Amino acid sequence: MSTQDLVAKLWNLCNLLRDDGVTYHEYLNELTFLVFLKMVDETGRHENIPEGYRWSDLENYNAASRLEEYKKLLIHLGSHGSLITQAIYANANTVIRKPATLTKLVSEIDKLDWYSAKTEGLGDMYEGLLEINAGEKKSGAGQYFTPRVLINAMVELMKPNLKDVIVDPTAGTGGFLISAHHYINENNDVSTLNEKAYDKYQHKTFFGMELVPDTRRLAMMNLMLHDLAVDDEHSGILFGDTLSNEGKALPPASLILANPPFGTKQGGGVPTRDDLLYYTSNKQLAFLHLMYLKMLKPGGRAAIVLPDNVLFEGSTGQTIRKDLMEKCDLHTILRLPTGIFYAAGVKTNVLFFSKPEKVTQDKGNTKHVWVYDLRSNMPQFGKRTTFNESHFEEFYEAVGGDLTQVDEKARKAFVKKHKDDPDGCRLRCFSRKEIAEKDDSLDLSWIRDNSVEDADNLPEPDVLINEALEEMAGAMNELQAILVELGAVEKGEEVVL
């Protein structure tokens, strides 16, 4: 049985729960509780779970009492066993209502060919489930899931290594950390590391923080199945709000890979962290500010997915962008196509920047910004037209395939190659002076986008509505900032319409 077959069979088991009114997201949580027990049994890590609360015990319960015993098991494991066990079962409860349903689930999970799955990689199996869950609109999980093709491209361009401390302050289900783990393993023989170096790799290299308990649970399971950062001291992904003082528990990073969640926090409000220079209710701007100012250590590098409003929002947004370009070298912006995220209509970019080695070198670090437009005149991506690795090929050529440095030679060669059509060339360099003249806006475009004007090729209505909402949210934030400057409202105060 291939990993793909196993994923399909596990996901289809959710049909057993439909009569109980269980949502996709609830099902994935339920599956996580059961699969964790099964994985401990399959991999022989029995020390993680106390006797009497293991998979074999669940199987041996009388069918009539199994559901009641399972409920007790979930509560017990929330405070017993290894720390990762306790983290996965923290506040756990079952959505299964019928004893027969649990019996059928246990029976079907036990029948699956786990030997083949272990050979191919249990982590790949679990990531397959996460991806299906994110694609289901009703699950609402899309905001926690960055498309794998984008994650892998960002990781490959940033080239993580054994010396790095890699941090994702908005970890979601752990995709960036796991992709970085795969990249390092493919480019190094981790198995030959001495004990000290291997301990550093396992327990002092990969860190994340996640605010939503259920999402953190999925992330912990994901890391465990990839045999990554699993011990009783360093669980890999901490629970907390990075924009509060809880975020200070994360170590300084030499590499940040992140995709802060889209949208605005209900009711507004600014970060409660007490070591920032600027405070804004725009969460993506707040994360950007925190990452370059506090989280990235001198000499570090970052690749962050951010929506368009971060590039053009005025007031505090302009101040943060200006400060970023003073303190860091914002050398590359990749304008991503619409439709590649599970949240419809979101227009996003990847900002690539680095921090100078010298702490005192905190002025004038960005001399110019290279922008690559992968959005204009691209297909409408979605389930019918999928976004894949081939769409990054020209971008790799344009920037030299390595964004740990700026390959000026490759970039100039790419522009020269397209000299006969400069307005159609997807790569363009903007000086710091040009950006300052645009009020420090980084919303830089120059290619005539014919796809926008093609009436026969308009996006789906939900995409258009989401785009309009995104623009309205940006406008509201700017108006709020003006009211603050006029003294009509206090900073952080919600404007009621």
C-alpha cells in the first residue's frame, strides 16, 4: 500500500463519523488521537504511554464499554506519559457518540498496512491528511496550511544548514520546519553526526510557536512522525502567542521561515509584547516588525509570506517598511499568483531579507530591491489548474537559485536576456530612492496584466469578493491610522461603524 493509498483510506474513514455530525477538522483531531496510539504501538516507543492506556488496551476493551474507557484514556493521557504525549492529548475529548463507531474506527485502522507506510515515511502520510483537510473549505483549516510547493521553494532558496537555528513564529501544522528538516537531511549525512552535534540538530535547531491548541496538536504529531524534535524537554513547537511576551521563549533565529495567518483579529487590538518599537492592529505588519527587529539575530536571513496590504498600508505600515529597509537588506520580493492558497482571493508576496552581522550597522542596509512578478498574466490557479514546481523555474533562473546572497550577475543577465521587452520582463530592480519617492510603498508592479482585463477569464465570484474584502480591510486600517493622528480615537481603539 502506497502512502497515497493509506491517506485516502484514512480520510475515507471520516464517512463513519458523518452520522454523528462530525466536521472534517474534528475528524482529523480524532484521527490524531487514535493514530498516535497506533504509532507508539507500531514503532515500539511504549515508554511514551503509561501501561493500561495503549493501543492494545483500547483494542482489548469490551465493545460495549470501549467508548467510555476511551474517554477516560484521553483525559488520563493529557497529564500522564511523556511530555509530547501530554501535549498531543492536552484538553482532548472525543466527538464520537456511538460505541459501534469507535469499534469500527479501531478495527479499520488496525487493518491498514502500516509496515509499508513506515517504509515510505509516516510523516508523509500525516502531511497528506493535513493537506486534504486544508483543501476542504468546510474545515476552515486552510489558514494554517501553506502550499507545499511554496514552502519547498522558499526552503530551497534559503538553504538551511546544520549551523542554523530555524524558527517559525506562526508554525501552523509545522510545514516549514519539516521541509527544512528534509532539505538538511538531503544535503548532509545526519546519521554520521557525533552525539553532541546530533543532540543540537534534534533539540536546538527547529523551533516554532502556535496559538491555536488544535493546530499545535497537529503540528506536534507532524513533527513526531518525522522523528523530529521529539523528547521530554524540547517539543519543537511551543504553545503561545508570539505577539505577546510568551514569544520571548523562542530563541534568536539565524533563519526565519513563516507565513503569518491572513486576516485581522476580531475586535482589533495591538500586540501585547513589550519590546517592540511600533504597534499596529495589522497582525501581518506586527509579525514582520517583530521578526526583523527582535527574532532575527545579526547575520540571519528570513523568507516571509505576506499579503499585499503590508506592502502599501500607510501610517505605521509605512514606518515599519522604512525601518525594515534601514535595519535589514530587503533584497528580493516575489509577487505570488492569486489562487494558490486555500483562502480564496488572497494576494501574497514573499519578502526575502537579511540582517547585517554588525549590531551597530542599523541604517541604510537596503540599497535596492529586486521584484519578481509571478502574478501578472498567470493562469487562475485552483483545483483545475494546480500550482507546481515548474512555475518557479524562471524565478530560480532570474535570482540565481540561492537567496542567501544576492547574485547580481544572474539578475543582470536575466534582465539583459529580456532587453527587447523590458516592460514584459518579470524581474525589475528598484533603487531605495525610487521606493522613497513612492512613500516607501513596496507594492511595485509594471507589467500590464491582460488576465485582469479578460472578461472571459475572470476569477470565481468568491475570489473577487475576498479580494474586495482584503482591499476594504486595508482602507479601514488607513482610515483608522488617520483618526489616531487627528486625535479622534486612541491607538488600538476599535472604530465602530
